[in-house]
Amino acid sequence: MRYAPSDSPVLTLTTGPVDAYPAVLRGLASPVLYDYDPLFLATYQRVCEKLAPLVKSQTVPVLLHGEPVLALEAAAASLIGRDDVVLNLVSGVYAKGFEGRAGRSSAEIVELAVPYDQVIDPAAVAEALAARPDVTVVAACHHDTPSGTINPIAEIGAVVARHGALFLVDTVSSFGGMAIDAESAHADLFVTGPNKCLGCPPGLSILGVSERAWAKMEANPSAPRASILSILDWRDAWRADRPFPFTPSVAEVNGLEAAIDLYVTEGPEKVWARHALTARACRAGILAMGLALWPADVAFASPTTTAVRTPEGIDEAALRGEVRARYGVVLSSGRGATAGRLTRIGHMGPTAQPIHAVVAVAAFGGALTALGHRVDVGAGVAAALAVIDADRDGD
Amino acid sequence: MRYAPSDSPVLTLTTGPVDAYPAVLRGLASPVLYDYDPLFLATYQRVCEKLAPLVKSQTVPVLLHGEPVLALEAAAASLIGRDDVVLNLVSGVYAKGFEGRAGRSSAEIVELAVPYDQVIDPAAVAEALAARPDVTVVAACHHDTPSGTINPIAEIGAVVARHGALFLVDTVSSFGGMAIDAESAHADLFVTGPNKCLGCPPGLSILGVSERAWAKMEANPSAPRASILSILDWRDAWRADRPFPFTPSVAEVNGLEAAIDLYVTEGPEKVWARHALTARACRAGILAMGLALWPADVAFASPTTTAVRTPEGIDEAALRGEVRARYGVVLSSGRGATAGRLTRIGHMGPTAQPIHAVVAVAAFGGALTALGHRVDVGAGVAAALAVIDADRDGD
Amino acid sequence: MRYAPSDSPVLTLTTGPVDAYPAVLRGLASPVLYDYDPLFLATYQRVCEKLAPLVKSQTVPVLLHGEPVLALEAAAASLIGRDDVVLNLVSGVYAKGFEGRAGRSSAEIVELAVPYDQVIDPAAVAEALAARPDVTVVAACHHDTPSGTINPIAEIGAVVARHGALFLVDTVSSFGGMAIDAESAHADLFVTGPNKCLGCPPGLSILGVSERAWAKMEANPSAPRASILSILDWRDAWRADRPFPFTPSVAEVNGLEAAIDLYVTEGPEKVWARHALTARACRAGILAMGLALWPADVAFASPTTTAVRTPEGIDEAALRGEVRARYGVVLSSGRGATAGRLTRIGHMGPTAQPIHAVVAVAAFGGALTALGHRVDVGAGVAAALAVIDADRDGD
Amino acid sequence: MRYAPSDSPVLTLTTGPVDAYPAVLRGLASPVLYDYDPLFLATYQRVCEKLAPLVKSQTVPVLLHGEPVLALEAAAASLIGRDDVVLNLVSGVYAKGFEGRAGRSSAEIVELAVPYDQVIDPAAVAEALAARPDVTVVAACHHDTPSGTINPIAEIGAVVARHGALFLVDTVSSFGGMAIDAESAHADLFVTGPNKCLGCPPGLSILGVSERAWAKMEANPSAPRASILSILDWRDAWRADRPFPFTPSVAEVNGLEAAIDLYVTEGPEKVWARHALTARACRAGILAMGLALWPADVAFASPTTTAVRTPEGIDEAALRGEVRARYGVVLSSGRGATAGRLTRIGHMGPTAQPIHAVVAVAAFGGALTALGHRVDVGAGVAAALAVIDADRDGD
């Protein structure tokens, strides 16, 4: 039996788009109200206010109406002005990609880079800032998804705060899946989205903005206004008595509310534990099959993504193709510099379930074996299961 | 980590209710039309006509508006009259349960029974009929779900046909998951439902009726009329120009249409192969862990249900509880005489995916081990995977 | 422009099936859980307990898993025994139809009938009971939908209670749309459903049972057991720790919970006011066009259905056909004795919105005019609107 | 009775967001696939290819993943370069608003403006182009929604084509509701969206691009790349074998496919007739109540929006507030220069149903009367109905 490309897959264990929670899908299917209907205005305000204690930014979070690539571009364009020197912390493809966005509006970009299987050392950030006291904005990516690595963002944020620069952090694929918020990250511009660990479809961005960041954006003459790239235009749009700069994505907002309600009802700590355990089980299974993680140190590995180094001689695309064709399971490729060199197993939102680690390990091992790289799938699954069971037994 | 009873399970691998296909859920959410609206009348006729080539009864299939227990009771009450002698073929709890229904209206019930881990031998049916030439109705259960066993219904049907009795067959939990239809079963009253292998929620029954069965029911003075138990009242209700005896379950009919469309688009043979492979992989995994199937012979085992004998000393309910609490996986218990003695893993509709055999084997093995009955889960999963891969490699 | 039979209608203003609330449709699309999953068991119990303060029966309401025609048949079969004399109060087609159900199990049926545009006089009930002190069960239909008339059920119930007979009341199409519950009706068996004024699709019944009715059913040797017609089998099924007699209609139960939540959130009094105002506006519009209501006295008219007498010379089916073809609006015909003699405009659940009275009046008047029976549609709509506005201005 | 701001409205008759078709809502609720899953890649290509014969652009239409304000900004930024002189045809608020977008990248903007209740005269465009032979881009808004007026875009397009300039046309709120496509408009950049007359929620844009426009954009050094504003990045993204520049809005794409299928199944001509008749009926009703349309000439009036001049002494916001509070009907305000001066009744997608003209007229008239501006609602509704009936009788 083969799953044809035209067959629905059984399980999407990707790093995004991720499968949405059923309640989110039902939320998307709610009647579409006029954006200025009082019921929708109240919904919009309520959604932003529900996000506030989760994002923990100094001001009520802002929604932008496009997937987070919009928010990242808007953030760069709004926060960074012609006089700014930006320190860009690069431990992966996404952080590197920010350079292009930042470069459009900054005076200079200083890069602190490490190999893409490493993470940024806060001490190195301190050094870099000491070397360049003129740095006014520091940009970082918390979870560089194409590497499956997590930077020590709280420690980095503390360093940045001491320096006095503004801190722009991308937490798109970590927020909602682990303990991260604007406050603990010392973030001035906390860029995230509901389309990863909150289990929504792509189509919205969430921004947590500090008072300083608002002041900086308002003072920035090049900050977009009357543009899809404007953050400033949306500053007060969460208030039911203020206008929208343009029509918000009504259905996506309805879906987001369902996602927030699920998240709060389950409890963030419990959600994070579910992600962490899934990732630990997955890593154990992968390692037990004699495979290597992409992160140079397991301590760098993300709880929302397990990046597996592609064994020598294996075509990574063929491997994922085999995983889908044999088992109906969909995994993510690498991106850019990591493309072809690793496969990513997502643990995000509804797919962050420990038993899915078993599915991923079995499917990955089975496909590898089929491609001639024989691994002990039984050992892999047993190791994954042992992690799940150990956690439970210690409950 | 534990899945609390109030947490949503991750995967429902039961023998029904089974999780519905997403497209069926969306079908259920279609606007509810007036039953006599021409659009709904046309839908209703179309649904029945789409069922015709699948059920392969001599006349257009009839929908009854309750889950199949309604159809079974209606079938007994409608087909069996005071003068009828019924041969009831009992290889499990459901077939035995039919005795109660048949007994309300028949002159006598003759039972041909085998242990519940066996199946009915067509030769024994021939003997029984030879011994009792006055038998006018033979009743059988194709897949006695509480045992996970499949009776050789085509062979039995041929015997019954030679005898000349009417043949009433329950295929509720096999139809749509394997090659079975009214024609091949020589069935006069083919009782099934969409809530198992077609991937609908419970709420409807499907009946395939032969010309002889219609004649018999019409001639039966005790056949219900003006009753929820009437089949006769619904005989022509599939026609858009005929009235409904009472209000049909509009939403369930919409869901059923989506299910039929999925089934036909995927292709019945492909659907059956998916069920069969899932069951084979599951059985291999169970056996590789040193466990025993409930069916006395693997040849009896259903492609839609894998019934696993509960090891000595294990509390079956506790076992399923552990499977859910640890892994979020839901399995079915036995019923009646098989309750406490076996656990059932369903492979029905959307859950009949080979990779789910891996999930089931891992979860079952993990929970058993946790309860003190140590099994080699790795070996189990490897065996399940080997079956999946063998099938694929032979493609 | 014509709406073809194959075009979706714009608005379904029928007396059932009625369009479901959007939130109910989304509820139907929830994942289908195993009925014995603890999450579903808890849902089932919660739904029944949420119904309790609405139905106000002495015991927790019972769900039956078929549309209310099942409940009515089950009620007759369960409550009425071979020794019972039933007084059947007949003011319409549905009450008359109950005779057939009651007749299967009772010793005798005594009928108190009035023309179908009248309602039952409680004094006449008292007389009838005085004349037949052996009456043990009284049956009534609160809202005889095919007539659009409401019987004074509380007063009748008080008479029955004084007599000491058991009181079986059908409130299928009034419950949820006006002030009616088992307590105020003095009902021992309160038969209703969610598929009318609660805005669910057809597929479930709700029963409110008094302690006396349970005792009577348990003492009744002919009360069905192990049957779809059994109420007794389901007595304790609402409890999460008790088994289901057979598989409940999971999706419909999920839909029902959404309906109850909507009803309670809006507030029953507000819901009833919405129904009542819609009906008043509709009646005003109909009368202002010179047409006649079916009920002989406007005081008899239901707040959930407006039955309009078909003018002389008009083909009622053609009239509804024209309403649909011209305006995309679907209305209900009469039934049985009222078929062809009246058209019914439903005000039930989501369609009980005052502005829909305007739609109904305009569409009805427009179609009549088109068929040659000229009416002043403008006057009709103005009158309907005046009622709506008067209500609002008096707020 | 009052509909509170927290109550769901009954009917949303706005100019957008408009209520989505039920099938579109169900489409949105489809499983969210990985964007690189072959099944989604095929869906994406199929959706674009299904749009091709509707948009009739020279090349396969492009989707952008934000509501059409994104497409308009992207169009201006991509098509217009530093050397371009833009002739902006201004007959309303939206066309005027394009000036700001165009001004960011053009050498000069020449404006041809008319009062906002008028439309652009093609002869005036010819004159303007004759006066300024250096104009390289002409921008127009087909349906300037805040005025409810339709420009003669085919005639204007022919003039532009003769001149040789590129023609950028905004048809966001007309496409799908009347006969308009890139070919008939002679449009080089045809900017539209599915969130008006196709009945989708806001969240996507559709662009039809001519070969010349692609060439121009590719040659434009300031055309955005690696930006949410880039059209060029998405040029080939419709092809299943090409990458997405960033994650597309999966759910919205699923919803769009459902919308296209509905549109094609019903038939564009029939859909347009439904819009046109609704608007005609609505206008007739408004005029019969002695009110004035906003367009100076009824020939300018849009088939997708009826803009009604606010009578002297009436507070437009209060008027809409009253329409919602009394009848549960939601209407749109004006925007910018038309705000406070007119109310808009939308006829878009699922709300373009003739009977809704009756609702709108009745609700509008009733609310006006309540606010002290007495109108003859009966006459209004009768006039609206007469238009519907005349159309039908002439069928």
C-alpha cells in the first residue's frame, strides 16, 4: 500500500503549517461578521486582552493580518531607522534572513554568528555590545526552526537590557510550546504568531510591544504608516472604540480565540510539558536508532522541533517522500543552509503528543531502512516509549 | 504526564463510535434544510442511489433513522412472523443478542452455536438446515465485533439460498471495511450502518432488501407499520416524490453523503486494502509481543477489529485506562461474554491506517508493561512495521 | 430570476426541520468520541444535567436517540399498559395520531376532540374525567403543529393532576420557544426534542419523567426493554458511571450541548420573547393583508408557528412553490387533515427573529398576488413592522 | 425587543466583510495541511487554475496572502517606478486613497477627479491622456465602494489601451458580482479579492497580471522582492513544483476553492443576475420611500452596493444602530468623505438575494421612521417586491 500524493496524509508532524486543533477549525467556520459590528469589535478586543497575560508585553498585544513573515518585515521597518546600528544574532537560517529585512532601514548591521547547529552565547553578546556601544537594536530568533535549536533568550535579553538597546525577538515557533514571553525575554518587540504551537492555520501575527518600542517606532520617520507594514496603525485597533486601519482577517481572529481558550483551559504549563515530553521521547527514539540530532548539543534542542541529521548517502527529500508514501506521515525539510541536511519532526500544538513521537520514530526509521540505511526501529520506539513512561511513572 | 479523563484523547482506535472523517464532520455541519425542500429530497434520493452499487441489494437501499440497533430490531420485527422458524447462527455476543429480537416474533428459534473465538462452518449450517427443513429465516452476524471474528458469510449464504430460507445478515461493522455486499452474501436483509467503516457518527442504519424480503415483510401481518420499527414505511421514501414516514435525520444524511463520496473517490478496493493491512500489521505486532489474539485461528480475524486476549492477571479495564492515561489512545473493551477477556483495537474508516497499528501496538505493549506484564514493545512495533513495509515493497 | 429546486434556498421558515444555529452546526462537527470515553461520558451527563432546570421534570431528563416520533412511540408503549384507559385530547393531527400509538397497548381510548382550529377546554377535560373515573392516563399535545395552536396545558395538567391520572404531554414544537416545562404542565411524561425551538437538527428526543411515571413504567409488564422503544433502559444512562443500552448519537449530543448553551446564555425569557414577537408581527402582517389565520381565535395561535388559512381557489402547494421559486423562502405545508388548507410559517430557534416576519409576510403576499389572489403586501409588511417597533418602543 | 451589541445579528447586509457562504465556512474548517504536502501543492495550483477563466488575465492569477489592501499596496509598489507618471482616476474615496500608495514610487501623479457621486467619463480620460502623453500607468477603481458607484471600466480600459499605458484596476468589490474581468477591462494589473462577491472571509487577494505588467514589474528596480509586498516573488508559486515565498494562508485557500466551486456551479451569469436584481429591488424600495440614492444617476449605481443618501437631520451612525437594535440587521457606513452622508446596503455573494432587498428596505425605513423621519415602508417593500416579481414574470 502506498499513500499517493493525492491521498490525504494520516498525520502532519511538521514545523508549520501544523494541523489545527479541531476547535480552532470550528472557530474558523463561525459566521463572518462585519468588522465594525459591535459583536466583532468586542471579540477583537477580547482576543487581544486574552493574549496579554500570555504574551506579557508591556502593552496590549497587536495583531497583524498576515502570517508572521509580515510581522517580521513590519517589525524591521517600524523599529529600525536610518540611524540605527543593529546587532543581529545569527544561529540559523531565519535569523540570517532577518538581515535582509533589517538592512533596508538601518545604518549598519553587525552580525554575531555561530554555526547553525550551535546557539548564541549570552557572553558573546555582551562582548559584541561592549565592542559596539553604538548598537541600538539587537535582533534574535528564539527558536531558529530550520535548525531546531533554542537560543538562551532570557539571558541574552538581560544582556541587551543592560546595554540599553532595544531587543527584537522572533518567537514564532516557540511561543505557546514552551515558557517564553516578552517579559522573561526582556523583549521590546516580541514577534510571534498563532500558527505554530497555538495550533492555528497561518494567516495572523502577534506582536508584543514595550513602551520604549512604541516610542521608538513613533519617533522613527521611516516607520510605515498607511501600509500593510505599519505596526503603528494598529496600535489602538484592539480597542472596540477605535477603527481598524483596514479589514482584519475575521475568520482567523475567530480561530485564534478558540486557540487561546484551549491553551488557557489546558494550562500553559501543561501544554509546555506536553511539548517537552514529546520532544524528549522523539530525541530518545532517534538516538536509539543510532541517528544524530542536528543540534550539536542536546541542550540546544527545541521542545517544539526535533531536527535529525540526514545520514550520509540518504537523499533527504526521498526520505520524507518515503515516510509519507509508506505511512501517511508528513515531516518537514530543512530550509536554506539546512535543506537536504536534516529532517524536522514538529511537535507543535495538536501534534505535540508523546505518542506521536512513537509514530515519528517508527516512520522515520522504517523509511530509512527502506532506503537502505538499516536502523533498529524497535529499539527506537522502545526508547521513545521509555521516556514517556518514565515521565508518567514519576508523576 | 497523564491524559486526564477530561483531556481530549489523541487517537480513538475503537470499534465504534469511531472518529469520523473530517469531510464527514463538515458534511454534518451543512445547513439543515426542510426535509420536503426539493433540494433535500433530491439529496436523499441521491444518497440512497449512491449506496445502491455499494450495498448491491436487489432494491434501492433503505435508510433508517437511528443507529443500527434500530435496524436490527426493525429487521427482526418486520421479517420474522409468528409462523417462522429462525436458525440463528451464533459465534459471538451480537449474534446471540439477536435471539432476543427474533424471539419476540418467531414461532421458534433454532440455534447453531460455536465458541465465541470460532466462526460458523457452512457445512454445519447445511446440516442444521437439513435437520430442520422448516427453517424459514436464517440470521447471521458477519463480523461479530465483540469477538473480532469474521464468519464465511458468502459460503453460508449460498447454503441458505440452496435451502430457500430468507437470509438476514448483520454487517454493521464489516461493511465498507472489506469486500462484503448483499449480493455476495446472498442476503435478503442486509443490515448495516455508516457509523463504522464508512466513518460516520452513530445515528443511521442502512438496509439492503431483496425482492423476496419485501414480499415477506408485506405479507407479514406483524410487521410494524406507523412505527419507528417499520421498514415497510420507508420502502419508497428514497424517491424524491414520496413522503417520509417521519422526519429523517437531515444532518446525518448530509454526513453520510460525504462519507460515500470519500469511499467511492478513494475506491472500495483501496479502502479495504487499507483496513486489511492495518489489521495484519496490528496482529503481527501483538503476536510479536507474545500476546494472543482472541480468534482461535488467525484466519478468523477481522480486518476491521483486532481482538487481543487479556493476559492472565491483567485487569482489562485498567489496561485500557492505562493506554488512555499514558498515551491518549482509546481502545474498546469486550462486550458481554467477552468483556474483561479481551481488548479490541478498531481499524475502521479513518482509523484504518497502517501507522495506527504501530500506535496501537506501542500503546498496548507499553501499558501492559506498566501493569507488570512485561512485553517487548520494540519487537512488536518492528513486526508491525515489517508487515507494512512488506506490503509496500510488493506493490 | 427563479430559485430552481436544485438551488439552495435563502431562508427556511418552516416548522421543522428548522435551520440549526451556526454554533449547533459547529457542535455537530466536533470530533466523534468513543461513547465510553470518560470525556464523552462526562459530556453526556453534563448535557442531561443542563437540561434538568429547563425541562423541570422530577428526575434528570432522558435522551432517546431518534427524533421525537421515537419518544412518542416509546412513551405510549412504556407508560400505557393493557389495563389503562387513556383519555386522548385531540385538537389536531398530531394528537389524533397519538391514538394509533396508544391503541397498541391500552385497554381503551376515550377521545375528547375539538375541531382542529380550536383548543381543548380544561373544563371539558374535567367533565370527561368525571364521566370516566377509570381513566388512568391523559395524553395531550401542547402545540399541535399542523394547526399552529396551543392548548392551555397548565390548566389541563392541573385538572388531570386533581383526577390522579398520569399526564403525557407532547411539547416537541413548543419547548424552548415559550414558557413550558414539565412542572408547570403537571406532566408525568414530558416528551420533547431539540429539533425545533432549540435549533438542532432532527435526531434526538428529550423526555422529562416524574417519579410516578417511572414507577408506572417499571410496573408495566409490556413496557419495552432491550428495545429501541425502551425508556426504562435509558433511565440511568445519563450517569457517567452507567452503561448505555446502545450507542448514543454522539454528534447529535454534541450539537445539543451547543444548543443548550446558546439557550441559557441568551436566557429563556429572552428567547421566548423573540419567538412571541416574531409570531405577533407575522400574524399582524398576515391579517393586514386580509388573510385569515387558521386558529379560530388569535388567542389560540402558537408563538412558534403561524398557520395561515389558504384562500379559496389557491393551490397550497403551488403557493409554497411560488414562495420558494421567487424569493428562496421555504414554508411548511399542513399535515393530514390540514394539508392543502393552510400554510405554516415557522418561528423556531434561529428563525424566530422578528425581521423574518417581514420576510414571510412579503414572500407570502407576493406569491399569493402572483397566483392571482392580490393582497396589499405593503400594508402587510407595515403592520408587521409596526408590531416590532411597538415592542421596541415600549422597551 | 432589542438586539444588544452582544447579541448575534440576524443578517449582515454590509459591503464587507460579508457573511461567507456556508460551504466556504466548511472549506475553512478543512484539515490544515503542510504547505509543501503534495496534496496542498496540488490544491493551490488547482485553485489558481480555476481562477484563470474567471479572472481572464493573460497569465495564471496570483494569490497574495492578505486582504486586498495588501494587493493594492503591492500593485502600486511593484508596477510603478520612479520614472512613471500615473494618471489616477478619482471618483471616490478608494480611488483617492490609491494616490498615497502610488505616490510612494512614482515620478508624478496626475489626477482626473469627479465628485464622488459621479463616475469617470472615458472621454475625459482620453483628453487627460492626450494632455499628458507621458502617462505610463493609469489607475482606476471599478467599484468605488464608499460611493456605491461603478465606473465604465471597459470603455476606460479601451482608451488606456489605445494610449499604451498600463492599466491598474481595483475590482475588489465588483468581481464575482457582475460581468467584469481582466480581459474586458483591458487591465494589466487586475486587483481583486474573494472577500466580497465570492463570499469568502477577508484574508486573501487575487491578482490578474498581463504579460506587459509582468515585464514592467520585472524591469522595475524598486519592485519589492523578499517582501510581503512582492508580487514578483509569487509569480510562479501557483505551480505545484515551485516554492512558496512564504507560508500561504492554507485555510483561506481551502475556503476560496469552495467559493470558486459554488460560483462556477451556480454559473457566473446567474450569480450576476442575482446581484443585479437584488440591487434593483433595493433601489426601487429606497426610492419608493422618498429617499435618495447617493449616485447622482441611477445608471452609476452598483449591483453589489446600494448607497443611500442620509436624509437631512438624521445621524447616520444612529440610523445604523437603530437598524441593528430593532431588526438585527447590519449595514455599512460610508468611508472618509462619504462617512456620515450615506448608508450602504451590500449585495455581495450570499447576501445578494432579492428577498434581502425587502429586509433592507423594511429595516432601513423602519429605523428612519423611528428616528423621526417618517417614510412609507409599505410602499418601499411593495416597490422592491414588484421589481423581483417583474423579473420573475418575465422569465
